Amino acid sequence: MFNSVKLNAAEQFAATQKKDDQAREEQNQAHKEEAEHISKLKALRLAKVAADKKAADKG
């Protein structure tokens, strides 16, 4: 009896750990995508600033 309860608890714990790991991976992926998006926006902004400066220097 005790072994089956212990086995059941271990299975539940393993399932919970798996769900936690999956949620953590999804959160890390979302954070990575957001960081990449912000990086792209920053690059575009810096390119625009450089282009504006170059145009101002010309004219």
C-alpha cells in the first residue's frame, strides 16, 4: 500500500516538474523573441538617426 502511494506521488511530482519545465521553456522563448524584436527596432532607429545626420550634413 505504501509503495503505491509513494509511486503515485512520484508520478505526480514528475508530471508537475515536466509542466514547470515546459512553462519555463515557453517563457524563455517569449523573452528571447521580445529581445530580438527590441534589438531590431533599435537597429532601425540607429540607422534612421545616422541617415538623418548624413542628410543634415549634406544639406
